[in-house]
Amino acid sequence: MSMAASRRESRRKAETTYSRFCVWEKGAIPLAVTYNNLYLDVRKQLRERGVDAATLEARELVCFGTGKDREELTRDGGLYASPELERQVWELVERRLAGEPVAYLIGEWEFYGLPLDVSTDVLIPRTDTEVLAAEAGAYVKALGECRVLDLCAGSGCVGLAVAAQAPKARVALGEYSESALKICRQNIRRCGLSGRVVPIRTDARQKPDRTLGEFQCIVCNPPYIPTGDIPGLDVSVRDYEPHLALDGGADGLDFYRSVSSLWQEALAPGGRLYFEVGIGQADSVLRLMRTQGFGDIQVVKDTGDIPRVVFGTLLTEV
């Protein structure tokens, strides 16, 4: 089945689901439904269509569609939703079942306890990446006063999580895309970190500007999907998330090469470089860092027991 045909079939199934629960024919009086039953119906549909996080996504869609936060949804669960609000929720469900990610539908997502703005200009923050934020955050907090760079920052999720953990650190969010930098600025304000976090436009594939100075820690969650693998990604990623933030070159390692070599100039001697890596990439990234003069290199697994973070120290002597 072609990509276009696949998307048409997804939309047809979504429309069938929508009409099954919402009969809005002229003159018809839709049955009243409570907020709780609306949530349960949405969750049921998501589960039947194979959505792994159906409980979480149903809650977020119902909250956004009805204008309620989580506490209000629980409190008002026995009350009846208006037909207009019910319609809004099912329209969101229709789009979700056609492949559009919930985070883009509602315009925000939570990462490491921080509520963040997201758009199709940035990757959706993922739970796997919280391992990177936790490892780097613990190190930076122990350093006390220091400078940190989140390279390939996207939404700024990793750098902001590090700053939230380490109150004495000053963090720069380095990002090439102007549209992504706009999201970074929004999230800096949203998290109340304007005094310690700044956005900067920079290209991880080029040598750093000397005016940036030195950082005691660089964290980087770069594009790491091999170019040839992108067409086979799930529709929610392939058709909605920015390819600029996904494509890591022919073998997925282009950014690891450039950052571990070129960005040493911005890393203080004895400073640490932290990478998130894709499945099966940890050993390759470890070897790259070793050849570039990094030592004490360690690999950390995520909650799914997958090697997810590789970090090392820039040696002062070889």
C-alpha cells in the first residue's frame, strides 16, 4: 500500500470511529455524556486502534478539547459535557487516529516534570531522553557554578531540565533552526528560567564561535536516524516530526563525529560531553569519543534496558 493510500485508509477508519460515537445529523439530539464516560470512550477507541499510551493520550485529548486541566476533569467527571465540547474532543481523536501526535494536537508536552510548549518545528520530548537529563543534571549540580551547553536543543527540554536540577548553573540552548529557537524562548519563560538560561543560534556541524567561551558540560541529543531508515518510521514521526531533527546522515553518526571533534574547542579541559544515542549506536559513539581524546567513557541504559546515553571526559593529557 502506498503512503498516500495508507493515510487515506487511516483517515477513513478515524472518520468511521468519529461518526460511530457522534451522530450530528440535522435535527438529531445527541445523547448526553459525562466527562468521565467521554474519557472512557476515547480511551477505548485509542486502545482498539493500538495506541500504546491510550490512557495518557485520552486524558490529554479530553482535557484539551474541553478546556479542563487534569484536576478539573477528575472533579467534574460526573457532569455532562456539552455537545459542542464533545464534538471538539472527537475531532481531536479523529486527527490522532489519522496519525497526528497528541503533543502537536495540544501544543505542549511534559518532560522531567516540566510543562513545555511544542510545535512541529521541534521533536516531541520523550521519556527515553530523561535519562540524558538525569545523568547530566546530577553531574552539573555537583559542579556548582558552571556553564552548560545543550547542543541541538530542539524544544530546550534537556537544557531546561538540567537548569531546573542545578540552580547554580547557567545554561545555553544551542539550536540551528530559528523556528525551534522560538520554542526555546517560550519554554525558558514558561519554566521561569530567564535569569539563567539563554537561547543561541549555532550549528552543531560547524566549529563553535569563539565568543561562546568555555563550558564545563555539553549535552547533546542530535539527529541520529540513518537517512535510509526515515521512510520506514511510524507515520506519527515520519509525517509530522521535523526531518531536520531526525536525519543523522547515511549511518546516523554524522552529528556525533562533528560534535565530538569540532566542539572540543568549547569544552573546558576536564569537562564532560553527554550524548543521547539511538538503538545499537552506543559502541560506535563510544569509539568515536575515544579517538577524539575523551576518556572515562561510560554508557547508561534507559528504562527499557537499552543503551541510551554515552558520556566521557575531555582529557587534559593523552
